[in-house]
Amino acid sequence: MKIKEIMNKAIVINHDMNLKEAARLMSENNIGSLIAIKKDEIAGIITEHDIVKNANNLDKKVSSVMAKQVVTIEQNETLDAAAETFSKNKIKRLPVVNDNHKLVGVITVTDIIANSDDISEDFLFD
């Protein structure tokens, strides 16, 4: 199974948004992360954990607390490749990009677990 078959819509924000606005967006959309964009490129990812860690100053800009070294995965990769990327990088969310490296979605560890029947046994028992 390909990632594009199970990925979710990515909610994108401007990297200059403040944490309070980001938290509101996460809550309204019932999601745990947002992708920050700058000049049509992925600039970072902010998670609910980042916001909780900075709850004493929600006026901070997303760009000051987001992860800037964002690992992405191509939409035509397999769930095995996503599972391996999650494990290798110790992350829970992956922005999904197309052939032109443009954001097209997001996939989470939970998505992988929900579709674990489609992950090869070789990966699960490594």
C-alpha cells in the first residue's frame, strides 16, 4: 500500500503565527501538528507537545519553537518505508510530498498502526 492511499490532509500555517493561534487550529481540527510554510516551502512542523512546553508564553511565534529539520516522505513510498522512517528518526508525524517536493499531506504513526496489516512481516520482526 502506498502512503498516498492513507495520508491525511495537512493543515498549513504561516511560520509567523503565534502559538495561541496554532493551538486553536489544532483543537478545531482535532489534530496534533501543523506544517509551517515559508515561501511555499516546508519551514517546520509544530506539535501539541511544542505548544505545551511553551504554554507560559503563547504569544511566541511558531517559528521560534517548531522543529526546523523536517523529515518528509514521498507520496508513492510504501507503508514499510514510512514505518522505517518513523523508527529511524524517532518521530510520530511525516509530511508527505509529491515528486516536486511540494506538500500534499501528512501521515502519522497512528495511520501506520491502523494499517499494519499492509506492513511486511519482515519489517515487523527485524
